[in-house]
Amino acid sequence: MALVLGIETSCDETAVGIVDGRKLLANVISSSVEEHARFGGVVPEVASRAHLEAMQQVIKQALKDASVTLKDIDAIAVTAGPGLIGALLVGVSSASGLALALDKPLYGVNHLSAHIAVDQLDNDKKITPTIALLVSGGHSSILKVKNLATDVEVMGATIDDAAGEAFDKIARIMGLGFPGGPIIDKQSKDGDLNHVNFPRGLTSAADLDKHQYNFSFSGLKTAVARYIEKTPNYKKADVAASFQEAVVDVLLSKSLAACKESGIDNLVIAGGVAANSRLRELAKQRCEMSKIKLSIPPIALCSDNGAMVAALGSLAITQGVKPSQMGIGADSAASIAQVIW
Amino acid sequence: MKTVLAIDTSTAQTSVALIQDGEVLFNKSHNDPLAHGEVLPKLVSQALAVNNKVDLVAVGMGPGPFTGLRVGIAFAQSYALATQIDWVGVCSLDAMAAGINQSEFIVSTDARRKERFWARYKEGVRITDPAVSKASELEKLGLPILTEGDYFPDPVALAKIALTSKSVEQPIYIRKPDAYPLPIGVKFRPMSALDLVSATAIEKQVYGKTAWSADQFKSEFAKSPKSARYLAAEFEGQLIAYAGIFYVADVADIHTLTVVADHRRKGIGRELLKRLIDWARVKKAQAIMLEMRLGNDAARPLYESFGFIEISKRENYYGPGLTAVVMRKELR
Ligand SMILES: [Zn+2]
């Protein structure tokens, strides 16, 4: 089994993971999220500076946790895109430095596929075709995954905000803080999810024609803003719960429709928003009803991390995918079609 | 025998050299301001093909455009970690100055936004800390200014400096990131009729003769609450800033954005402007317009940083001889 070190710096987490085949050995994350909280959102230059500052320490800690040395490592994997260009380049340059110094292969990997690959750590699940719902602060997509290392296809994506971004913006409008996901999840626990019937974007018959698997959250955001403006004494918990229900409902209806249409009875939910407790709960209910096998990675591996990058690198090696050339650089707008560089 | 791998990515050029006891084994540069990430690993693998036993990594720590600069530093640090050797950081301007034979001069590189990174040298020694200034300011010093193109951070010189000087441990950024934390202790809230007395006083202080009167404020406030938004910022219970936007027929118009003199440059105007833009977006405005007095240079960079572009000038808008600059920002 190959020992793979994975580096992830596409947004605000400086992360390094080490896997041995499908076995997780280390997963170290240094987040600059607290620095960004003061700005109400991720600031690219602040994130990039934090990556460079943390990188060496994070690599050393991961090696320590895994009880291995760099000499033992068989391959280096790194997120080459999509993400913030300045942030990605810190990771790719560090990975190139390691690979050249160790004379080991380098695998530039796609961040989105890596989110799904993490589901294969520490288990012996068969790698079979699956529909994947990928939801985070940067992305909201439904993917058809025939082979995770070589064949991933986009069925639908958001046409405006990402789901996680919608959570951030609503939290900001309600003065709840940043990042919005966990705060709204927590607020919702005391709220009535049927209190306000917020719109489900792109679900009308007319919209479905053109946008069967696409998402839109900007109308929902406006509806929440209007409701708050009109209702000075609104209860935060109720609005949070109703908003969250509208997001989760749409995400799941469209994912299950995708399973049905493509005749694939597996669904993986990955990305930072997969940590949302209501999404997990409702997904479980609806998948049981539709007889679809549901898989959600452990919460700790849902948000951006290095283990997912190492997991995808490891999978590429198992499947005999060729390593990347030296000098791959970074591609901030990489498409999902490019799984390995 | 000591072999030094020297790297610099602080300018448009990516430079790599390999030096063994003063002998240059490899020395190559490539000019492309957007390709440091692609070029550097390729150049280093070429250098390692000549000799792959390295004892020290020397790297230019800037100043220079941030994204490219970090490529060299991240690479150098990881390379050193993996081979268990030391890395030494060098001020990139020093590696540029090393090739210049004049008694007193300034070395300067492009810092973008019409500014230059620079440092001053006398008899081969740097006598100022690296800084960033407008090109016009730099010329006022009356010294020869040597810039990249004619010179550049030479990796061979960089390797030499690394062997004799103390390591520069942190990247030389000079500029702060383009981010402004929310000012501590400042509260943002909707503006109310109770603020009018304070606001009128601030208006007089800031705008003198062209200030809005209390009546003008009142009439602005009387507009439909749905089509206008006024925000206030207070510090220790005192009104210190306010801003207002009005929305009609697809375009939102920023009527005022005012911060008292003592509280400027703290990010208060930025936060107010950000909130006005957010509001306009929720209202589905297609664009935002504003008028700014010509010569109001303090606010202009703020507007420009949010994507406002000058579209026209209105003569005598604020009174005889006072020209307004009209700026517009498209919302998608
Ligand atoms: Zn992600």
C-alpha cells in the first residue's frame, strides 16, 4: 500500500493528511477562519499569508501524528484547483518542493473529487458508481461519479451562490456571525422549521425544464431579507430553521431525482455543509424511503482537509493513473472533468 | 564542499541558480509575471539534473508581488524540510543591488498600483529598510533609480549573501493585506431621527458651506422607508459616521458617506459602503451611482476598490467652481 501525503490550501484551511492506502494515519488542519471572522468572509490575501506561515508546522505535525518520516512517503498529492489562486499556489509550491527533494511522484488533484474520495477512508466500501451531492461554502453540485479517479460528470450546479455561502449571508443579515453554517444549524434546533415557507429555488415546472439539477439560493436570500425587514420582532430560531429547511429540502429532492434518473442507487453527500445536522437527518429519512444507499463521511472529514487529498492521490495510484508533470501550477477555475492533473 | 540552491520569485522573473564553492553550476531565469508556480519546479529540476546534492537553500524574501513571492518561499522551505538542510532568506533588493557599481543609488521594483518597492544603498550597503512609495515620490530623492529590466535579483548574488548574512525569516510584504477588520468598539445600526442633530453638526464640520441642513436631512428621511436606507456608526455612544442610499428605477444612488475626521482610515467608511452595496443588491438594483467632489482623493480609492468607475463630471454641482465626479458601479 502506498503511503501518500496530501496538501490542501484551496481556501482558508492549511491542511495536511497522510494515508496508507485507504487507512487514515494523520489529518492536521490549521484554520485561519478566526482571522476571517473579523471581516465577515474569507479574505484571499489573509488566507494566503496564513497558509505560508502554517505550512511547515502542519507538515511536521502530520508526520508526527502518523509516526512516519518524509523519507517513508511514496507520493505527494496536492489540491491544484479549484480554489483561490494565491492560496492554491502555496500548497502546490510546497508539494512541488517536497516531491522534487524526495524524488517522489506528485499528484495534482481536483478539490471537488477529493471531497468525495474521503468517503473511502477507513472502510472497505466497494468503489462503485454513485451520485454525489457536493455542498460547501464554495460549491453546490450534483455529480455523476462513474470512476472517482477518472470519470466524474457534472449533472447540476448552483447558478448563483453556493449553499454554504447562503448560510454565511443569512447569518450576516441576522447578525449571527461567521461562518454561518454551524451557527444557523445550532439556532435551528430551537426553531420551527415550518414557521415560514421560504421559496425552493428552481423547483417550479418551468424552471425544472432548464435547471433540473441546478440550484439557486439568491431568491431565498432575498426572501429571508424581506421577511426580516417586514417582521421587526422575528424569532431568530424560527427564521434560521425555516431557511435551513428550504436549503436542505431542495438539495435532497434534486439529488434523489438524479439518483432515480440515472438508475444509480448510491448517494454520497460531501463538503462542509454535509456537517449540517438537519441535512444528515433528512437525507437518512428520504434515502431509506427511496431505498438508496446513503453515505456521508464523518463530520471531521467533511470540511476541507488534507486527508481527502491524500485519499484521492492514493486512489489514483491504485488505479494506475500517471503522476502529474513537474510545474502543474494551480488552476483556480478547474473543472470537475480534470480529476488528476 | 558546499552547494547552494538559490531561488528568487520576487519580480516577474523566476530565477534559479546552483553554486558550488563559488562556482556557478546552473543559472537560469524566466520572465513571466503569472507563471512562477509552473516555471520554478521546472528550473529546479534542471538544476538538480546538474547536481542533486544541495547543502543550503537561499531564497529571496521580497519585497515583491505577494502571490509570486510566496511560490519561491513555500517551495524553498519545503525543499529544505524534505532534505533536512537549512534555508536562508535574503532581501531580494539586496540581491539586485549587488550587481550595481555606484556610490549611492536606489533599487526599485514594480509594486503595481503605480507604486514601487525600493531601498537606498550607499557604497554597496543598504541604508534604509525596504519600503513602498509612489514612483513620483521616489524621484524627489534625486538619486539614480535602478529598476528591474536593467537589473534583477541575481540568484548568484543571492547565494553569496545567504552564506554571509543573517537569515530574513519572514516574507517582506510591507503592504498590509487588502482587508480591513471591523473597527473595534464601533457599532453599526440604522440611522434614526434622533441622530439628526449630531449628523447636521458633523455635516457642517466636514462639508462647510455645502453641508446639508437639518431640513434637507429631514426631507431625505421622509422618503419611503422601502426605497432608502440610512446607516449610522457610533463609538462610545457618539455618532461618528453615517451613510445613505436611495433606490429608484433600477439604479441606487448613494447620497452621502461621511466619517468624522478623527475616525477616518479605520475601515468605517468601507464597512458602511459594503452594507449599502449589499442593500442595493437585495433590492435588485442594476447599478449604483454616486457623486463625489473633484479633489476628494481620500474617498476615491475606497470607491474604486469596490469597482466604482468615473463616468462623467458635473461642473458647478456643489456650487460655483466645485465639480462633481459621477461614479458608477454595475451590479450583475
Ligand atoms: Zn471544499
